Amino acid sequence: MGTLAEDLTARTRAFVAEHVLPLDDEHDGDIEAAGGDERRVALQEAARAAGVFAPQVAREYGGHGLGMVDRSGPLEEAGYSLFGPIATNVGAPDEGNMHMLEAIASADQRTRFLEPLARGLVRSAFAMTEPAPGAGADPSALRTRAVRGDGGWVISGEKRFITGADGAGFFIVMARTGGEAGGAGGATMFLVPADTPGVVVGRHLPTVDRAMIGGHCEMRFEDVVVGDDAVLGEVDLGFRYAQVRLGPARMTHVMRWTGAARRAHETAVAYVAGRQAFGGRISDLGLAQQHIADNEIDLAATRALLRVACEELDAGGRASESTSIAKTFAAEALDRVVDRSQQLCGGLGVTADLPVAKIAREIRPFRIYDGPSEVHRWSIAKRAVKRITNGAPS
Amino acid sequence: MGTLAEDLTARTRAFVAEHVLPLDDEHDGDIEAAGGDERRVALQEAARAAGVFAPQVAREYGGHGLGMVDRSGPLEEAGYSLFGPIATNVGAPDEGNMHMLEAIASADQRTRFLEPLARGLVRSAFAMTEPAPGAGADPSALRTRAVRGDGGWVISGEKRFITGADGAGFFIVMARTGGEAGGAGGATMFLVPADTPGVVVGRHLPTVDRAMIGGHCEMRFEDVVVGDDAVLGEVDLGFRYAQVRLGPARMTHVMRWTGAARRAHETAVAYVAGRQAFGGRISDLGLAQQHIADNEIDLAATRALLRVACEELDAGGRASESTSIAKTFAAEALDRVVDRSQQLCGGLGVTADLPVAKIAREIRPFRIYDGPSEVHRWSIAKRAVKRITNGAPS
Amino acid sequence: MGTLAEDLTARTRAFVAEHVLPLDDEHDGDIEAAGGDERRVALQEAARAAGVFAPQVAREYGGHGLGMVDRSGPLEEAGYSLFGPIATNVGAPDEGNMHMLEAIASADQRTRFLEPLARGLVRSAFAMTEPAPGAGADPSALRTRAVRGDGGWVISGEKRFITGADGAGFFIVMARTGGEAGGAGGATMFLVPADTPGVVVGRHLPTVDRAMIGGHCEMRFEDVVVGDDAVLGEVDLGFRYAQVRLGPARMTHVMRWTGAARRAHETAVAYVAGRQAFGGRISDLGLAQQHIADNEIDLAATRALLRVACEELDAGGRASESTSIAKTFAAEALDRVVDRSQQLCGGLGVTADLPVAKIAREIRPFRIYDGPSEVHRWSIAKRAVKRITNGAPS
Amino acid sequence: MGTLAEDLTARTRAFVAEHVLPLDDEHDGDIEAAGGDERRVALQEAARAAGVFAPQVAREYGGHGLGMVDRSGPLEEAGYSLFGPIATNVGAPDEGNMHMLEAIASADQRTRFLEPLARGLVRSAFAMTEPAPGAGADPSALRTRAVRGDGGWVISGEKRFITGADGAGFFIVMARTGGEAGGAGGATMFLVPADTPGVVVGRHLPTVDRAMIGGHCEMRFEDVVVGDDAVLGEVDLGFRYAQVRLGPARMTHVMRWTGAARRAHETAVAYVAGRQAFGGRISDLGLAQQHIADNEIDLAATRALLRVACEELDAGGRASESTSIAKTFAAEALDRVVDRSQQLCGGLGVTADLPVAKIAREIRPFRIYDGPSEVHRWSIAKRAVKRITNGAPS
């Protein structure tokens, strides 16, 4: 008998292999083609039955209560299939939203928003990003505004790239309640049910990835009226709360994508171990060995950086630096793993006959989503200069 | 007035911008969605009207007769759109087939096969690759056989990844006429009309690329009977002829993909020059400048290696080494160019709202098609060891 | 008050800054120029006085008894100066030899060999590597032989690249006692005092590094006679014991070189933060920020991999895989850190006016010593293929 | 019989192998240890006798008159030995100075300065770089001043990193005659004999490279008085002339370092072809093949970019962009070639027992000298943004 985390890891692995991977492969990782929310509900029932549902959620809401380090195993196993995170309710953006709600929401908000989300009764979305020149890689450019009126707030503005928006039950909306676009202060988060008048979900952006339920959508908030009880936490602290969400959400991304990249790697290794060329097993050829070894190294380094950051989070730290470093490294390293796996599979590596090509398609945006690598590097460098010129060891 | 090559380059650029790019973007680079062969015929008519059709084909067959160096410009401009090579009849595999037929076919075969192909009346396919354990990265594993019978040959075997097979008017089929699978000798090329009994075009492989007309197909040759006049060149010299086709075909691939990568780069530069973040134009940020500069360097090095190899081919050399090096470098460098362009475009770099993501999807397989980089490196290394241990400078 | 490990880390940092770095810089990292063993003795006295001597050695031999994870901090701080490991008696090869003697030596051998080594009274060397075609990257090629005679053994053979040989008080000699060159079995370790007749220390190899006391030497064992009490552990188990030494020794290498690379990085950041070019601080230029961020990422990933491997070692595992991965990654990552630091320092990065160039010179061989990266990749790949084809997750 | 260029290439190869390499290896590439200027004179006599002296100099001054493309071969062959460029009088900075003097100097200046330099009677130096915050990567920061007085000029200022200064017969001194530090205009070049009062050659910077005769020195110009006839070209056009020197000088650097990197590569290939490990020739192991192939690709791409730039220079262009790209690529690619060669040679790759380590030491600064790669990338990116946003193809 292992720990709860080990046990959930092993059971998630088995569950995914039996219930999720076949569907994923049948539909080439396209969740809409696989049935969208109807499929989600069915998969989540199966996950509950298998005892692998919501490993990261508090027990009072039906989960297993695993901390950051402990959830790494189950989330990696969920990510082994593109549909796995949906099935066990550990996918983006819901997982990050649950995390933030557990940390910040009022008792009433927990009942109305967190609990149904945690139990898989609804999905949610996090409405922060805006079309240029609004909030993007630079969140302080936020332009959506919320104006205080009689007994509530009026929210208006445009959003873009809102993951999971189509079909979400509610939105966590970031809006400017003070300051000017370009300023660091004065943002507030609001909890807005999807059926509130003026909430408009528009076009799905035609992204290369297809496994994200509810798409990445354009949205408009057209004079949306909400009460004071819609404010998440306190007024004007939105950017600070975004940081609360940010670090852990980055890390669960890394966990899930580690699983996906591992599947690509294992697929490729099995492929080359079973094929002959130039008089031997391909897996014995040095140029294949280089790819295999580099994949192993990249996976190991990703997991090691992930664990350091998760321990810091579990200890109550904000872990801005360690999660930024881990996210940046992982996004690039896991992409390399999948790319090398495609090379190892030769022609089949760029077809849907093996699962490697679809993983490549889905993982590519991770170097851009949640902060492009370039923006992370910029902030990593600025912190380093400050720290080192103050005499602290790097 | 420039040279003919310069003139064709400029006119192809204008033609592509006006007649081809709008269609390409409208259909996200999917040639079947854009109308398939019907569209091809219309585009080729427009190209003839614009005087940019078949720059590489001999004048007697309606082309402009440009050599390898001279065709680089027009083919790069054609490749600027994913549909451009189809429009000007410089696409794979037809372009390579024309090249080989010009070099090897008999007068009668030229009339029956080369001329209609050069004029765009039919398409063709080159049927060499087979499912494992047959001919793949290692062509000598060839298993399709042609057996000499009364007054002709009987061809039987399976092929896979036959580009352009669906809708092709004829096939150039590589079949073993001597020796054993794994041996270097005893292959023959046959010219086989598509309507010959026993020629079966099967499933399109579900590849990530969608701009290749006629797909990448599975095929079977079920006791296909052809006459002696179907033999291209001489019996048992098929592997040698494949080499004749190989070098130039690699280089025209590089020309076309250079155009596509250049479009991604130019799109990204225009994008970052028009956007602000962190208080300035993105294009003035150092981390963007690094990507832009690296793109410029990779494009310049690709073109420089291409020219060296093309001069060697124009001078009558086989250029096995220089084309192998240029192909390997180009496939990786151009992929990097497109990847950096995606990063520069941020979220839009992974959507169909900009043309960068589709170029990424189309160019990825070039590191695998026409010899994976790993196999090229293996042969480059073997040649280098032999040459240097013989005392020749590297 | 921190833990003992934290305390030793802080005190080692202060000790190195005050007592070691000035000497290191004065002599450009050349330990012979700085006085060789005489200097070593003086530095070790100072380290003892500062309470930072031998953090990794058992308390009974005068050390602080830190395990692998805990010694990481003090050893990184020692490595911050090229002479630091000598000063605190944590340098190669002595540190690894102590580790192995603690694990394997008899009580008598501990008294005669381990204790004086741990207390800094003598130095030691590990005589395994041989000139081609003997033991090198492939240890099984071992050719030095030990033949059982009356009451003892006669050792004969040639060694090369024996670090610290010149001036060592004793040698741990690997010799074949069974099997054939190329076979995995039949090697035995012998403890041989330097003054034993027939022990010949020859030429120092003219290596690029100069901070390793006692050089990297050629050696001969000319019919060297030793008794049965010279056998370390059991006869014929030498290759197994080499594995015992290998993993921890790799990791302490990584600790020390992390310190050296960190010094290069901090030097470079301080340099660019204090210089102007093109109208601003160099440290604010994006192309400098890229180097700084990549250095931070490489340092963080190195430390994270190191910790994972050290925990496995502290838990009693052999950690062959995790130490191999950590060593391979670290050797390359730390070399990149130093190389980028040189670029950041411009012209001064290739002079002795800053400490960066000498660190570059010293760290370069780490990608070759203790197993070239290529050999590590080969074994990492072989293990991965075996594991994955057996169905275990990678 | 080949062309003159081919002939000089072959003869330079033979000359270097016979007369230069043995000395280079005997003295580990340290020209001072090999005898400095005395050795230079002897080597140049031998080069003249072999008919390989000054291939790039006009015939009227005793050279062979080869243009940029044509001199590539002889200069690569000279660079094959670290002392070769000195022997055939094609080394930096003299070669670049000759080039500029041929283009700009008056008839009288040619007689006094160019002719003795071309014939090897004196050496020269180019005094532009200054200590921070003066002219460095950013030449416009120039602070050395020349003030017009009665019948002449008074030059005063500090210089640093002046290659070849110690022992030079004259200096080409860049001094500000107008504008302010940081401005692009107002610099003038002066020809200053070394024995002019106030010319002070100071400390040799302790650089890692040792093959550059006359060192890299600190200098002071203490109220140095020169006449109007010391002005090279016209007053205030110094920055423009520096550009004239820059492009060709970058390219001849690339030629010479290509030779050095080729030697490292050939040494490594010969080494691995002659050694066994793990049951076969090392050169047949895939991880070695990867290095060998990558070296071939990097060498080929370097030469290809070099040729494109040299053709542009031969056609009379300034080639700022193509020489910047070629220099940046080459400095990094050739460094990679040498680094991989070191890996291939294992332990011997970091000793003086093979010539690879010394080549690594000498070539490293090339990524910094003549414009660090980072500064080149910055200007390449700026040009690209300008060109592409103006609608020109990239």
C-alpha cells in the first residue's frame, strides 16, 4: 500500500488507459468531435466510480484534498490522455479557478460557485485576456471597466482567448475599478453567472488545439450588472489574486503536459524498439538514442523543477520565481520531447495513426499560453539583476 | 529589365499576392477544401495568363527553361503561398517527376507522360515508399516486385505515403526486379497509368499537412501488367535513377519552403512592429529582436547552402553531399523560423487568424519527408569519415 | 539559527569570500602557481579554524557528517572559488575516495587510509583510467592486472588521467583479477601507498584546467607487490564498488561546479548592471536579459535535478539513472551558464581581468570527465528502451 | 592546372603542413613562446620562397591580387595553423589595415605605410576600442580626441584591446574631431608611427588567446602631435571608413577561423576513426556521427554564407548585412565545430596532446571580437524590421 497520492496515481493511470485513451484516439483528441459536455459528464461519472475524481479538491467538496506536490502524480496521469484532465476534473481553467475560489471566495460564493464546479455540475472560465491593446502578456493594460452604481457594478469591455467560455456556467471577470490602463493597481475580480444579461460569448478562436472543452472564445460584457456579492475578495485587489491563481495554475499545467509528453515519448520508444532499419533495431541506432536520452533528461528536469516549485507552494510561498522558471523550462522541454518523438516515429509521427502528432498540436501553445516564454524570461532576468546587485546569491 | 529569372521572380510574387494568397488564407491552406483539382486547373490557367507557369520546364513543353540556380527565385515566390506551387506547376511530386522524365524518359514516354504533366493536363505520383518493413528511410528494403512474363511485367506490392496519388494520371513505380530486400541493386522504375487494372489507391494517411493535392495515400499494385515500354530507362537501374531525382527534388523543396517560412517571418515582423507592450513597440524589445535576427540568419544560411548545391547541380554534378547538407539544414532552420514567428505573434500565432500556424503545420513534416534529418546526418557522417581518413580536406 | 547545513553554507560562503577568493584571483586559478600542497595545508588550517572543514566527513574523523542533500550548500559555496574545495577538503578525487572508504574499507584500512585523508594529512588518487585501448569511457576495457602470488598480489599496468596523482599519499588502484579485457567482471580495488616500490607517477597531462592539485597524471604500476590487506572490500567486486563511488562523486562534482558557474553568472550580472551602451544599462537590453534568464533557468534546473538524485542517494538507492541524468544535464547547463557570462562581459569575458574566463577553462572538461555526455546519453537511452518496452512509465 | 586561387590554395596547404604546423604544435599555439617577431620574419621568408605570401595584396606591393572570393581558399589554408596567417601576411589586424589603406590612403601614405606593411617589413595596429565608457561594441561612444592646432593635430586619449600594438610600426588611430561622445559623426583616422612622442603601449590584456602577435594592449595617446598628412582620407569621415574596413575584415576572420575549425574537425574524425569503444570504431557510433555530421553542416553553411558576402563585396557593395550575418553565424558555428571536436576526442580533447584544445581557446573570443554576436543580432533585427515594414521581402 502506498500513500494516498501514490494510490491515486496508480488508479488514475489505470482509469485513463481503460476509459479515456480509446476515446481520445478515436476522435484524434478533438473534444467537440467526441461529444463535448455530454461526453464530459459521462467521463466524470466514470472517474467518480473509479475513485479518481478531483484529486486536488477539498474533501468537503467531494475531492481527495491533495496538495501541490501530491497532486503531481495524478495530474500527470490524467494528462497522459488529452481528455484525462476533463474526466478527473483537473483541467484548465476549472482547476485554477477552484484553487483560487478555495483561497478567496466567501462562504456564500463557495456554495454557489465552488461546490458545483468542484463536483462537475458546471464549468467555468477566467475572463482576463483582452484584444490588443488590452490585457495580454502585459496584464496591466487591462481595459474592461467595472463602474460602481446603485447597489452594484456595471461591467463593460471585450475579452479574448477566454478558455472554456462556450458552455461555462460562470465567469471570473477581471475588470478595472481604479487607475488607468497600463497601471498596476485597481483591478477587481467578479463572479458572473453565464446567464446574466449582457454576457456575450462570441467566436471560438480557430486555435491549433482542439482538446480544450468550450474553446478559446471572444467575449463581450455589455453593461453587465452585478451586485456587491459578485466581488471576489476585495475591491481593487484583483491583480494580487491573479498572482494567487497564477503560480499553482502554471504548475498544474506542467503536470498535465508532462503526462502528454510522456505518452509521446513512450509511443516513440515502443515504435523504434519494434522496427528495423539499416540492419538493426532503430532504438539501437545512436541518432535515435540521442533523442531518447534527451527526452529522458528533459522529462526528469521538468519534474525536478516542478517539485521544487510545488514544495514552495505547499509551504505557503507565492513561488513567483520558481513557478515562472519551471513553467518556462517545461513548456520548452516538453515541446522538444514531443518533437523528438515525432522524428523517432518517422512518417507516422506526422499522421493521426499514432498519437504523437496530435500531442504536438495540443502542446505547442503552452509556450505562449500563461505567459509566453519571452515574457517570463524578461521578468526572470529583471528579478535576477535586482537580487544579484543587492548582493544576494543567485 | 532584369534577367529572365529576376523577371519571373517578380512576376510570380505579384501573381501569388493577387491570385493565390487570398484563396490560401480563405481555406486555411487546405487544398481539398479549396476545391482540389478543379481549383488547380483554374489557378494554373491564371498562372499561364500571367506568364509564370512552369518556370523550370523546358520551353518545348511550355515552360521557361530555368536551371536550378535560376529557378530558386520563382519557386521561393510560389512557395510564399501554400497553393502557389500548385498554381505554377512547380509542386512536389510533379516537379521532381518532370525533372527525372526529362533526364531519362524515351521520346515516346516524353510524349505520353512528360508533356501532359508539364502542361498541367495531369498530375503524377512517385510510388517508392512502402509500409514497414519495406522501403522507407532505407530504400534498399524495397519489397514490391516486378516479374518478367510474356511480353511484359507483373507488378505486385504495397506502397504507402504516396504523395499526390489520389487523382494522379500516372505513377512512377519502383519495384524490385532483382536481388533481395535489403540489397542495393535490382530495382526498376515503371511508368504506370492510373487506370491500369490492379492499381488501387487506398486510404489517405491522416497527415498534419493539408496543402498537398491528392494526399499521401496507401496504395496496392495487385498483379498489375505493363509492357516493356513501361520501363523507365533501363532495367535494374532504379536506385541510380532515384538518385538523379533526389538531389534536385530536395532543392526545390527547400526553395518552396523558404518562401513559406519567409511569409511566416514577414507576418511576425509586421505584427510586432504594429503592437505595443511594456511601454514600447514589441519589435524594439530585445527578446523579439533575438527571434527576428535568428530568423534572418537562418533564412540567409538556407539560401546560401541552396545556391551552392544548385550551382553544383547546374554544373552537372550529382551533388549528393551538398544537397543532403542543404536539405537537412534547411528543414531544421525553416522550421525554427516558423516556430519563432509563432512566438512573436503570441496567442494569434497558434490560431488561423494569422497565416503562421498553418505554415507551421505544413512545414513540420519536411524534417521527415525526403529523408529524416537523422538519416541524412548518418550518411553525412559516413561520407566525412571516409573522406577525411583518406586525407582529403573536409 | 538555521539547520547545521544552512549554517555551514553561510559560514563557508563567508570563509571563501575572505580567505580563498583573493588567492584564487591573484593566481588566476592555478593551484601550483599559488603554492600547491603548501598552500593547501595553510588553507585547510584556516578552514578548520572557521569551522567549515570537511562538512561531508563523519564526525569521528573530524567532519560535520552531512548527507548528500545537506552537503549541497556547503559544497556549492566551496566551489564558488576554484580553490575552495581544496580548502574545505571536499575536492575531487579525495571526496569521492573518502565516501567509498567510509562505505567499504575495513577498520584497519580506515585508520591507515581514511582518517589521514579526512583530516587533510594526505591526499589520494583513484587509479582507474588507462591509455587506449584500456579502461576509459568504457571501464570494462580494463587491462591493468593483479596476479595472486605468495602472500599477496602483483599489480602491473599503465594508467592515465589519474587526477591528483602527483603528491598523493596513496592510490586506490583498479586492476583486473579475472576475466578478459572487455568483460564486465573480475576487477578488484587495491589500496597502494605512494611509496610502494614500482609505483611510478609520470607526466602531467597538459590539460586546460589548472586548479586540480596534483594534476592529471600518467602512471605505471611496475610489478607492484601488495599484501591481501591491500584489497578494498572483496576480490572481483571492483566494478560494483566503482558504482558505489560513482553516483555520489558525480553529484559532488555538480555541487562544486554549480558554485563556480554561479560566480561567473553573478560576475556577469554585476558587470552588465554597471555598464552603459546604446543609451541604457546593458542589463536592461533584451539580448542581455535573455542570457541572464537562461542562466537562472539552467542553475535552477541543475539544482533541482541534483536534489532529486541526492534524496535518492540519502535514501540508500544507487541512483544510477538520476545521477547520470543530473551529471549530464549539469555539465552542459553549467558550461552554458559560464559561456553566456563570458558573452555578457564582452572583451573582458575572455581575459583574466574578470574571473569568468578561468572558470570557463576549468569547467569545460566536466562534460568529458566522469563520463562524456555522449556515453551517459547512450546508457540513459538503453535503460529507457528497456524500461518502456517492459511497460513501465518513463 | 587550376585557377590562380586554386593553385595558391593548394600551395598554401602544403606550405602550412610542412613549415608552420610543426612550430604551432611545438609551442601550443603561443606565438611569443615561438619567438614572436623574429619567428614571424623567418616564416614570412619561407612563405615568399614558397610563393604563398600575401595572396590578397596588390601585385605592385608583392602580393597575388586575389579578390574576396578568391582569397577564401588561401586564407582558410593559412588559418589551418594558428601561425599560418602570420606566415603568409594575411593575419588580423594587418590584413584589414592593408585593405583599408589600399582603398583610402594617399599615394604618399601608400609608400610610407602600405608598402612596408604589405611586404612584411612592419606590423600595424588599428586603435579604435577604448576602455568603458568609451568606444566598444558601440563605436559612437568614442572619447579619444584630436584637436586641430598649428600645422597639425594633437591626439589624446586611452585605448584598449589594441590587437598587435606591441611591436607595431604604426597605428591607425580613430579620434573624435567633432561632435560629442555618443554621436555618430565627427571621427577621423590618423596614421601615427609608433615612435611618435606620446604614443604609449601599455599592458597586454591577459586574454585567453595567445596566437596573436603583439598581444591585445592598453594604449595611451598623450598629446601626440601629427601633421595634416597623417589624416587618412578626409577629416570627420572616420566612421564611414571604419565601415569600409569592417565588412572585408570580418570575412577574412571567417576564412582564417574556418581553417582552424576544420583542423579541429579533421583531428577529431581521425581520432575517432582510429579508436575502439563498446565493441566498434567510435566513428561508427551514432552519437559520434551526430557530432561529425553537425560539424560538416556548420562548416558548409559557414562557407556558403561567406561566399555570398564575398561576392557582394567583390561586386563593390558594402555588404553590411551579409557580412554581419556571415560573421555572427560563423563565430558561433565554428565554435560549435571545435567544441564537438573536443567531445569526440574525449580526455585528449582538453589537453595539449591534440591540437583541438588550443584551437578552442583561440577561437572562443571570435564571438566577442569584431562585434559580439548580441550586438550583431541587434543591428540585424533593426534592419529587418525597417526593411519588412517598408514592404521589401526579407
